[in-house]
Amino acid sequence: MAKTLVIVESPAKAKSISKFLSSQYTVKASMGHLRDLPKSQMGVDIEKNFEPKYIAIRGRGNLIKELRTAAKGADRILLASDPDREGEAIAWHLAHLLGIDTDGKCRIEFHEITKPAITAAVKQPRKIDTDRVDAQQARRILDRLVGYQLSPLLWRKVKKGLSAGRVQSVAVRLICDREEEIRNFIPEEYWSLTAQFHATGGNFSAKLVKKDSQKIAISSETEMELILKDLENANYSVQEVRKKEKKKQPAPPFTTSTLQQEAYRKLNMSPKRTMMLAQQLYEGLELGKQGSVGLITYMRTDSVRISEIAQTEAKEWILENYSLEYYPPQAREYTSKGRTQEAHEAVRPTSVLRTPDSLKEFLSRDQLRLYRLIWSRFLASQMSVALLDTLTVEVGTGKYLFRANASTVRFPGFLAVYEESQDESDKEPEEGSLSAQVVQGEALELLKLNEKQHFTEPPARYTEASLVRKMEEEGIGRPSTYAPTIETIQSRGYVAKEGKQLSPTELGEIVISLLKENFSELLSLEFTANFEEKLDDIEEGSTQWRTVIRDFYAPFATLLAKAEEKIGKVQIEDKISDEICENCGRNMVIKMGRYGKFLACPGFPECRNTKPLLEEIEANCPKCGHPLVVRRSKKGRRFYGCSTYPDCDFVSWELPAPEPCPQCQSLMVIKGSKQGRHYVCTNQECRYDQPIEEPEEEK
């Protein structure tokens, strides 16, 4: 019998795939790339039409030798790396290392690790897609040209060790631009007026929305006083009651971007952690007697397409576990926006019959949480619409109109399984709440008028989720680049994460300012998005990759030469603190790291002493009475501890309140919920709970 060698990227995937193939197949892992451009030099010969110089990656020699030995003993070799540009390039490099004919049928592709997918793939090998390889080469070479020529410029002009990546720099620019918006923001005053009414069916509130049939905007206390004067002794009645049926559609199944955003909102997972867990679910996990099983489809995708087999399985599950009315008249199909790789599918469970509850004993907590999210989103995407009954009540008096809204779910449909989260900035402001029964024409009793002053707020800083969303909207990068880009800009010290918000460091702002002034096109959103379009053209075979690189490089080289002459040396002075280094007696300086500011000895490298920069909070330690300070765990998570540590070991993951509990004098902490923030006593026998009253605009 002919022996076939199958090469995948990871041992976990190799283990999962081996289950579905006969003993005539040997499955080995390449551990990702085995060839790449050298780290010690440019690796691109500009004079020879940008010819790349690929070498075996250091430390992979034994693995290459092992794969070559396995290849010599095989009658056929199948390269089964991931189904994207990166995977195609890995297959191409493997073919060169192992002496495989790239025009031969040596490449197989699958989007889920299931027996039908694997057995079908090995029966349909194809040639390596050189257009897809060229698209990946173009990205790799352009990034190398930018990084290896722009970074040394930053070393000479700003600080040694800096680097400037093409996509990363644009991501930092987005964060810097948002910070500038926030700094330049001028708050504008506005007022709102809410009325409390009594009707025969109960009490309700309504918000002032119109004056003389025009939308009202109250910009000062004087205007509010005139309105309140107009409303003195006014009579109120229900002018209109509108009842409507509203259909709420389910969200499509996950793409890489939407998975990262929703995992961040619902599970508080960073894009990096989300992708790490998704990779594990895709490659396969041990499920007892079943062995290693791939639980989700390929997780790097911008497509929302669903296979007919998956649709049929979802239909059967919905009909069996719910009822006919929970399934739409026909299977739902979704269309992706823009150019996507439609050979891919959305991120979905490989089998909807494998419910999250059935996997509890086999998956870690976070693996299960992410799998449940993917499973629920996919199932909901195939279910019927939710039907809501909406009620709008308009209350009039003279030239003023108040409005209240209410909605109730008549039929949950897909909401029985899943509801998509929203960013705070996407939520619509409420006009009023309505829980009472009212009748058109009914006279109402005014109970109270509540006027409130507000100020417009600046745009929110990006979170990791909202930055992913912005990058996708602007066409910056591709699904595989979002998480590593965000991780890179933090690790290089260009961006700091405070709580959930991303803000630029001083270093980040200096670098972006220099790049914007001297390489404005490189940092423009349009250039980055257009380059992604050109990569798509290369993959489709309509453009040559060398032409794309050549068109970019000529003007870039000119700008580089001008910048070398124009930019002077930039000095970044470290802020000196009052903290004395206990090792050498110098005043320590404040530096910025990936998790924020810290103290370091200026005598580096002779003295390498560092320590946290302690930020005091308005609370004292309940154990010893000393001030409490902000600290960070090894994973960067914020917590609160005593400033005298290690003499006192008090810690709290929740923000301690300034005052002790009024009932038992124990420590209180601040907790947030949908109803607002509360002071909660930590004494289990007391559990005193007090809402925190704060201005509306601060909530």
C-alpha cells in the first residue's frame, strides 16, 4: 500500500486528524513556518526586483531533518496547513524544503477538523495556489522594507530599539488621533426635562421631545427656566397612543472580527486570548473516549457563509428542542460586506449537536465560555425573528410634547438562545419609561418635573474591541492581524492599557507625530486599506506582486532620504520621582511599560532596579490603616493592596470605598451593575448595599 505523509502546522491538529485517516497515512507537524526572511538583515534584494532571500529558521534544523526523512519514506506528500494566505505560504515553503513539485497536486485544504472534511480533502488535492502565496509574499516583503528601513531611522532620531510596522503604526495613529480629539473637545451644555405623570392605569415618565412640532434642544438654564414657566399650571393629556409590531433579526454567525468584539464585551477576553482559545477549539481537544475532536471551524475568516450541512443540522436541532415556529420559513443565508474569502465559512461549531453542556467535563472554564458563545451565536443565526410589541405614548400640553416608550417581547425567537451585545456608544438614549396602561385622550395628573443639566462628552478612548471594529471598518489589516497588532503596539510601549481603555504613551505620540509629518501616506487609512485591496488583486491573479512593491518603494525611498536630513534628534526626558533607589541611591525615574508607568533606576544597565509606581486611592487598609494603592498582577490585571506590602498582605480585586460600612464598620467596595454603581459591604453577615448617587453625565 502507498504511504502518504500529511503535514499540518501543530501537534494538536495532527493528533485530531490522525483519528480520521487509515494506517497508510502518517501525520506530522511543521510547527508553523520553517523558512522566512533572515532577522539579521533586510533579506530583500532591492536591486534584483525585490527578490526575497529565504533561509531556514534558526532552531528548526532537527525538525526539517525529521520531515525530510519522513518525506523520503512516503509515496505521496500532502501539505495541509491552514486555509489562508499564511497557510498557503507555509505549504509553499515546505514544498521547497522537501523538494516537492509545487505544480503537482500536493496541497489539501479544509475548514473544519471533522471526518467528512478530512476524508474529502485527501481525495481532492490541488496545486499550491501561487497567487495566494504571492499575496502573502507581497505583505511580508513590504512590511520588511518598511520595518527594516524606518526602524533604524527611529533609533537614530528618537530612541534605540524602536520599531515601526506598517499596520501597527496606523493602529497607533488611530489611538493618537482619538486622544487628540479628546484633548481638543469643548463640552457643550444641554438640558433635559422629564415629567412624572399619574394615569388611571398607574404612573409613568415621559421626556420632553418637541416644541411647536419641532425637535427641542435646550442649551442653557435660562431656556429651561422659560420652559418651566410656560408649563406652570399646564394641563396634560394623552394625545396619541401608537402600537406597533417590531421584528428583530438575529445577528449573522461570527467572523474573526465580530468574535473578538463579542468575546471582549460578553466574556472580558482580549483579542489575543480569544484567538488562542479559538485555535485550541479548532485544532482539537480531548473528549474522553472520542479522543481529540475539532470543535469549531477555522477561526480566521471574514466570511459569514454557512454550509448546507451545518444549516440542516441546526434546523433539526431547533425543531427537536424548540418548535416549528422557532425556525424561519427557509434557511437563513448571510452576505458578507466587501471582498471576502467566500471559500471560507463563518466561525461555527463543527456540530451543533455537541452542546456546551455536554462538554463541561472536558473543557477548561474559558474554553467552555468561548465555545458556548460561538455555539449560541451560530444557533441563533439560524432561528426565526423575535417579535416585539412596541408602545409609544405622546403627552401634550399647549406647544410642548412629551414622549414615553415601552416594548415587550411577544415571541422570543432567536432571543431564546442569544442576544448580541452593544458598545455603550451604540446604545440609543431612552425617551422615557412606560409601565402604566394609558388611553388616548386621557387627562393626566402631573406629579413632578425633573430638569437636568448635562454636558456633551468627548469620544471614548478605544478599547481592544472597538479598535478591532475600527480596523475592520477602515480595511486595516485582515482577520489574522487584528490580535497580534494590538498586542504588538502595547508590548512596544506605544500604547498603554488603563482599565479597558487604550491610550498613547508619550513615546507613541512622538513616533506617530514624526511619521505623520514625514510619511503621511504610509500612515493614512486610505493607503493601508488600498494596499489590502491590492493584496486581494494579487491573490486573484490580476496584479503582479513585484509591480505593487515597486510602485510603493520608489516614493518611499525618496521620503526616507528626506526624513534622514530633516528630522533632528528628539530627546525624551524621563520624569524624575522622589523615590530613591535602594541599590545605588539615585532618584528613580518614571518610565512607561506595556502595563503602564513604573519606576526604574536611571543607572541602567549598571543598576537594573525597578519597582511599581504606586498610585494611592481614597481608602485606607482595613488591616493596618495605611493608604491603599493600585497594583497589577503578572497578567496586567488591576487590583488594590496595602502600600506597606510585604509587611501587610491585604489585597482586593474590587475598588475599596473611601468610608467603612456605616452599619458594621467593615470594608466596603464599589461594584457596578446595570442599575449603576453601589457601595457593598464585604462582611458576609452584613452585606450593606447603598447606591452611589452621581451626576447623570458621569454614569
